[in-house]
Amino acid sequence: MSGILYLVPTPIGNLGDISQRMAEALEQADFIAAEDTRVSVKLLNHLGLKKQMVSYHRHNTETGGPAILERLLAGESCALVTDAGMPAISDPGEELVALCAAHGVTVTPIPGPCALVTALAASGQPTGRFTFEGFLAMNKKNRRRHLESLRVEERTMIFYEAPHKLAATLTDLAEVFGRERPVSLCRELSKLHEEIRRTTLGEAADHYAQNPPKGEFVLVVRGSEPAEEPEVSAEDGLERVRLLREEGLSLRDAVKRAAKELGLSRNELYSMALNQE
């Protein structure tokens, strides 16, 4: 019987965010797969745990993943952790999860800290529908192509960004989405110098061009305003009825379908269509 892969989130800044279940999963696992063992050992020391650790990061997924899978298939359990936050979210852990799923290994996620949800909740931007876009490309051309694909995105958009790339990213965001688009810049969440700045893309771009930022950022950008639906006229309805009649539909069926497609009154459209017969 195969073991279990536990996805164990780690604090994004404040060690007080460790839950009892997170600590228990780390204690019960046979070994820990860590993004950076030097970072994870500090967490284990805080919990008073000593565990065998293996490295699993974006540079060794091709060898590290199969090696972890082999141990899982042999019956060992593994706790997967990142340096901060939820494993497999904007993280190569997604490849290990897919590998385990393909081989029938149980994957058990432990709820816990996640920067994108934390930032969204405090952003003041709409939270009902959102899209997580992760880190944008460092290459300007690729970054702009990504942003252009989101130009008419109506959902709230969430991006991760490093301080050395923030100014360039904000400049591109302002140029693509417009300087007046609302944005919340969430910095150093749960840490001593936590800051949430609610402003516009233009103001943010100007500010950070003159003030080099510090710390990791989550950008929460409001989505595009919905495009206005073109008003449908009675003439549009009659033209649609005419086309449907040419396809062989009866007058009654053509009116019923045209009214439904265009959001018109069926009775009124039928009366007008009769007068043209």
C-alpha cells in the first residue's frame, strides 16, 4: 500500500500561523520534501522536530519527483513544503501532485497560509470572481503579451511580484489597463512591516519609480468594466426572423427562437412579423 503525500502550507511570515494540524503532519511524515532545506530546518527547529529532508524545487523536478514517488509507492509518507505558503500553488509541487495522482498515490492537502487569498481578502477589491496569474515574465515582450491577453478580463486579477521587478511591472500594468485602474499592493503580509496600499496603477507606478520598494508584493488589480451590450431593436428581431424563415422554420418557430436569442418580446415580435408576411 502506498504512502500519503501531505501538502503542508508554511507561514508566509508569522510563525504564529502554524496550525496544530500542520505541525502534526510534519511530525507524522516519514520524510519532508522542501523547496530549500535551509529555510525549512528553521521551521522544524521552531517546532522541535528532527526529520529527514530531501530537496524538491523547480530545478530538480525531473529527478526529484520520481525519487519521492518511489518512496511513496514503497509505503513511506511525505510532507511537501515550500519556503512560504501553500505547496503546488505557483510552485513546482503541482508537478509532484500530478505525478502522484497518475500513480494512485493519495494526496492530502492541509489548509493554511496562502498569500494570494490573504491579499485578496484585505484588498478592498471585488472578491466574488478572481484569477490568479502568478509571477509575470521578466522579459518585457512576454510580460506585455501576458497582460494584453488580460486587457478585457472582468475578474479581479492577482499577481505575485518581487521588489526588483515591481516598478517595471506597474509601468506595464498602467499602460495596458489604464492609469486609473484600481490596485491594492500588499507587501510583507503577516510580517512586521506589513503594508496594504490601495491606489491606482498610475499613482503606484509613479510612486515606486521614485521609491525603490522592499519586500515581496501581491498585486490585486480590479478587473475591466463589463462591455455594454449593444441595444437590440425590433428591426434586428425581424431580420433574424427572416433569416430563420429562409432556413425553413415556420413563422411561429422562427419568432420563438429569434425572441429568445435577442431578448425580445415574443408576442410583439410575432405581431410585427405577421404584418410583414
